[in-house]
Amino acid sequence: MSKIVSHENCQHASTKAARAQCRRHRAKFADVFSAVLGETAGTAIEVPAPVFESVTVTAENWREFREQKVVLFTRIDEDEEAPIAEGVFITGWGKQWVNYASPIGKVKRTAVTCLGARTVEDHS
Ligand SMILES: [Zn+2]
């Protein structure tokens, strides 16, 4: 970068002293600016991760979520669930069975009795 400071766009008087003062101001500003940049250069900018909201999948809405990974679980009681399969895709939801496929396409089925399902975050 050129060291020659142009005063073409300056508002100050066209004197040697005014030009010198102008150069000092510019140098000071450049130092402050690079100090600020130096401080932030080593700091990772934290981008908040998008918040994943799990959706309950049912016999009625499962078709909307057939492209999304779900967790299938057995409802033991109101607060307790026993996972059956996680990160799978529902391929069919019948009266008795729910068919699901693993990410590699292995198809399995589980009884609908006490079955619960909800979408899970896809980390792949
Ligand atoms: Zn100037």
C-alpha cells in the first residue's frame, strides 16, 4: 500500500501543518482499527445453532414425516418410554404394525400397541 497520503478529499486547510495533523489522525485511526481487528481475529464467532423442535408422529400424520428421522418407543406409562429404534424412517403405519427402515434401508416392523413416535434431529 502507498504511503503517500492524498488530501484530495480533505476539508482542512491546504497547509503543511494541517496536512501533518491529518496524517497523524489517519495513523491513529488505522492503529485503533487494526487493534480491534486483531482482538476479534482469534475469537470464533459464535453462531447459535438452530433450535430443533421434535414433532409427535402419529398414524394420522406420519406421511408428512416419512422423510424425517424418528425415534420409535413404547409408552410404558405417562412419563416413561422404552426406545425401540432411533434415527429410522417410518415407511408404513397400519392398524397393527408400523414398518420402519433404518438409514441403510433395512426394513423392520413393530406393533402399534402403546407405540409412540417423534421426529429426531438429523445429525448426518
Ligand atoms: Zn488531509
